[in-house]
Amino acid sequence: MVEDAFNVSVTAQGGDIVIKGADPRSLSQARDAVLAMIERAEGGDELGLADVRSSIAFVRGGSAAHGQTVALSLPGRRAVIKPRTPMQAQYLQALASGTHELVFGVGPAGTGKTFMAVAVGVSMLLDGRVSRVVVTRPAVEAGEQLGFLPGDLEEKIDPYLQPIWDAFKAVLSAAELERRKANGEIEVAPLAFMRGRTLSDAFVIVDEAQNTTRMQMKMLLTRLGEGSRMVVNGDPSQTDLPRRSKSGLGHALHLLRRLEGACQIYFSSEDVVRHPLVGRIVEAYEEEDLKEKSEMARDGDRRRLKTLANSLFHVEVEIDHAGWEDVFGPKPYAYLEKIAVAAAAFVEAEGEYFTLLLTNDAHSRELNARWRQKDQPTNVLAFPAPQLPNTPHANLGDVALAYETCEREAGEQKKSVKDHATHLVLHGLLHLLGYDHASEDAAVEMEGLEREILASLGIADPYHDDD
């Protein structure tokens, strides 16, 4: 797994582990990943495939794999709950730190959103920081009709709540769960049961939030009472709402993007911690979804695109330099889509797509000379598409990144190429949307927006040195 992740060879001879490869950066990353596993083993952890994937994920994400400081211990539970990806670490930190009263967890199934939220809620309950944990989710049928299920109302809705109970059973004993459930300290109920209530001194979890309408989301968010905190989880790509209904999750993400006391964490297929096949399945569906949306955009079918896109941007990717596959992977669509989804929550536009060209310095220099009369490569170029009057046009334009320049700048700024390139993709996208830095006020606005969006992706402030 380490060999495949970093394109190196790994051998074990005697007491030594020998790593060989052509790229110094890949060698360093492979070394960090192996050192992290050694550190875990020396600490008494029993290493499994999930731990190997975790070490690799942290290193590839630009984090020190052996520097995971966020962990959660629960009384009576032997194993410590640790994040397995950098984005999980950011999510767990946001939930456990108390800095934010409202946390949005956005991304595909299998990324641990519900489990970690339940674990933090139970931890706060056991520590006496809240008096109850309340979990709610909409009882929206995914093709089946609620009325045909057997039993009374409680028996009918229980299958919809089973994933929540499974999460509770993973962190509490059966006896403890039943006792606290009977005492009202743990409550799991459908969304309809929340109307008219004030949830004070509680840790509130809203699951499957993509299946809430705008009014339902407003109702849920306004239930929060004194001493309470709320986490809202969902995957905008898997809504089961009727076609004419707009999801309240996407609307809330945009509306509350700068709300004091709230934060938004975005996951992708890279953060899936179920069977490795699940991550590949998610990537395959995302790739097909991107293809369909791009075809609709090119055909000018803006109405269908808006319905399907659910207020999100989408990106077409062209790679003509092999180095970019080491940065984003051979199928970078899921990660780049995550950048677009995060941007969509901060700027008001919908149903748009843009083309991202991941190229080299030579091509960048050619483009720069031809269109900007500057005979030199540059890190990022943005070319807005012409918008004809009275013509539906979903194409925002093109963004081009030069690999050698990005790699050199990342080294000079002591950051990962992936983080630097993510910033440049976002910078180019904002240019396509009409933002610029031609004046001091415009620069302050654009840089502030970049800081906020990158923070939601777990990336540090790129302007911390006023560079």
C-alpha cells in the first residue's frame, strides 16, 4: 500500500526498512508514513489496514501522520477514537473543541460523520457538559412507502433510525444505552418530532440533512437553546426529496457561510473509511455524475443542470503533466469537486461549470504570451468565458495551473504542493466569478473569501506572511 501510494519500493532486511524511489518528495512522504506506523506500534496499537490507510492519508494530505493530536477517549471503551484522515481530524476538532456552536459536516456516506458526532455527543454527556444527546433525521423514503411498513408509528420509523442506534451501540454498552434512553438522556426521533421544541443543554445531531426542505432546516436550526451545540450532517449528492423540492442543506450552507460561531467541514471520497471499495464506488459515481452535468452544460440545458447540481459548481479536468497525478491522484475529480462545492457555499451562483487545465510551465508560458503578452510561465491563469446577452450559458471559463511553478512556490513557502495548488484553483475560480485584486479593497475582499473557503477545506491561511 505504501509502495502504491508514493511510487516507491519498500523492503525489510533484518531490522531495517529500506525505501527507494526516484522522487525525493515521495521518498520523504513514504518515510513519514512508515515512521507513523512504527510510532503507533511502539505505543501498543495493533496495526490494521485502516491504520495503514490513515497514515498514508495524513501524509498525502500534507499533515504529519504521527502528529495526530485529536483523539477521543470514552469511559469503559478500551479503544481511543482517532481520525483516519486530515479532514476527519478537523471535523473531530471542531466538534470537541467547543469553539463552534454549529458545525456542518458535508460529504459522501462512509466518511465517519455520524459516528464521530455521536461519539462526541456521548463523551459530553458522560462528562456532564450536556444533559442529553438528541439525534434527528428526516424519515424520507428512498423508494419505499412508509405506510406499508408493519407496526405502530414507533415501529414504522425505527428502521429509518437504525444507523443512529448502530453508532450509539458502538460507543456504549447495551445496558448503558437502554438506561440512558429510558431516562431521556439519549433521544433519537424523526424530524417531525422537533417542531415547537427548544433543545437546551443538549448536543443535537441532524443526520441526512440533505433530505430536509428549506423550511424544515430553518425549523431545526432555530430549536437550539441555551448551553446547546448542533452538528448538521449530509451529502448534497444523495437527496431523496421529491424533484420539485429544494434541499435545505445547500441553502443553509450558503446562507450561513459567514455566521459567527458556525463552521463548515467538507469531506470527499478520499475520507471514506469503510471498505476501500466503497471509496472507489463513490469516485466512480462522482465521475459519472460530473460527466453527465458537463454534457448538460455544453448542451445549454441549464434548467436540468440546476435541478441536478443543487446550487453547486462542477469542474472538468484535463491533465497534460504527469506530476499532477502525484499531487491530486490519477482521478482528481472528487477532490476538485470538493473545492467547487466549498466555493459554492460562499458565493451566490448555481449550475455552473469550469474547465481546469493541469499543465506545465512551457504551456503556461505559451498561454501567457498569447493572451496576456507576458513571455513567462505563471502559477495560475484564468480565462472567463464570454457571456452573450440573453443566452443561457453555464460555462464560467478556463483555469490553467503550471506544475513546475506551483511545485517551486510550494517549496519556497514550506507548504504541500496540494495545498498550494488548491489555493490556486480557488483563486482562478474566483477570477472567473468576477473577483479581482486590481485595487486594495478588491484584494482584501478576494483574499478574505479565499481564507474562509480554504479554512473550510482544512488548509491554512495562504497569506499569513502577507506574501
